[in-house]
Amino acid sequence: MKYHIDQREIEIHTIVSDLNGTLADFGHIPEKTQLFLHKFLQQHHFRFILLTSDKRDNAKDLAETLGVEYHIAKTSTEKQQFAEALSEPFFAIGNARNDIPLFEKAVLSFVILGKEGLHTATLTKADILVQSFEDALFLIADNQAVESTLNQ
């Protein structure tokens, strides 16, 4: 999908998301969120990557349930290395301090203020604050809404 960001047109087809506190609440992804993500990916054809520290040791099972790829990054340094190695532009979604390097490398980043809260340092590093994972996907699906939110 094409977006006009920072006075340039850029095509983005990849979303990198944290798992716990972002997509999952307390280790569980609600069924409505699973269905929403599945429908979103079918309609919009984004590559979706879970990048997680896997604190609850369930990333593999959740990624298989969702049918998405996942990578373990235990530290912010590992998340930074993953982001630097990614060859395509991407959106980032997260809520934790270890997501900050991901936010800094993303074309556009969303911080989630969900049930598990957020680290306050992410507020100054993310581009857009949203209430839920679904809200981030709604904005990603509507390039005009993204452009309006970023309008100077």
C-alpha cells in the first residue's frame, strides 16, 4: 500500500509487531483479534512478523495459530538488529521499552495503550498512540487516515 509520509511517497507491505501487551493481553490473543488480523491480512496482503521477547514462552504456538512468522528477540539490541537486517520498509507496533529501537527503524510506528499498559519512553519514540492493536490496523488500512494524523 502507498502512503505519503514526510513529503514522500512510500510503499509499505510489512508490519512488525510485538506480542505481549500489543497483540496479546496477558498471554492470550482474544478470538475477535485473531479473526480481525486474519481478515486484515487476507484483504491487504501485508507480511506480518511477530517480534517478541517471548516472556510467556508461547510465541511459537500463537504464531502457528495465526499463521504468521515470528522471531525471538530477547533484548532491545536484538530487536534493533532484526530491524536493521530487514530489507523492506515496515510499520512497527508495540508497547514496551524494548520496542523503541524498532520504532526508530520503522517508517511509521504505533504504540498501544492497552490492558498491559505501555512504557512511557515509547510515547516520545512512536509516531502514533492508539488504544488497541485493531486501531493500529484500521489506520494502516486507511492511508488517508494515516496521512491526516501525520499532517503538519
